[in-house]
Amino acid sequence: MAKLTAKQELFCQEYIIDLNATQAAIRAGYSEKTARQTAARLLTKANISARVKELKDKRAEKLELDAYWVLKRLKEISDRSMQQEPVMQWDPNLGEMVETGEYQFDSNGANKATELIGKHIGMFDPKLKLQLEALQIKNDKTKKETEFIEERTKLIKGEKKDTSLLDVLIDAVTDDE
């Protein structure tokens, strides 16, 4: 893989700070006028992408972050957001906050955390839906083929009489009526 120039290395270092490629290009010394295009071009280079990934991985390792940690936190946030919290209001007679008897929960926090978990495990991937549909069609086809083979086997073994010609004649007569 091609070695990075000092400017490209600086771009990578700056990029992982806030993941803003345009600003990283500017901070690395590229022209402000063309920073957006330069950043987009830099991020398509294999050696730069590899270096950015390496830097991100080092940072995650240093912070002891991984997919398990993220999913665990998201589950905790979702669970915590679903807990009922009493609505409090100021009671001037008591001079303190008191419960109103009503409860609330953070549905937005719960929904967002649950959505992120779902995305991580691929629940919202449109390809997955198509794959499941294709699998269902294949299973239905296999089931019909199995039923056909079972019926054919019964006919061959003599366990069932072939009445298909009779059925066609009966259908023809009933259609004429």
C-alpha cells in the first residue's frame, strides 16, 4: 500500500477528531476553496481509508469500546427510558417538589436506542427483507414440489387411483350446464 505524505497523515489525524472531512482538509493545510472536493477524493483512496480505520480502531481499543459496549449502553438507555418517572411539581405550602400522581417516560430515548440496536443487528436492511421474501418463495415452491412428489408416489404405488381424466370430464359437463 502506498505510503502517506505528511499532509495526508495530518488529514487522517484531523479527520478522526470530528469526522468532518472538509474541516480536516482545511486543518491539514489544503486549500479552503477546494477542501470539500479534496476531502472527498482523499477519502476514496485505499491507503487513506485504511489509515483512518487504523486510527479509529486504536482509539476504540484505547477507550475499550467495541460493538458489545455500544449495544449494552443502548440497551441500558432503552430500558432506562422506558421506566416510569413521576411528574414532580413545586408545592408552595410544603416548600418542596411533590409527585403529581402522573408518570412519564422518555419515549424518544427508548425509540432511538431501540432503532440503533435494530440497525446494528440488520433488522432494517432492505436487502434482508428481500432475502426473506425470496426464501419464503423458495420454501413455498419446495413444499408444493414435495406435495406433488408424494401424490405421484401414491399413484405409482397404487395407493391412490388416478382420477384426473374423470375430473376433467366432470368439469367439462358441469361447465356446459
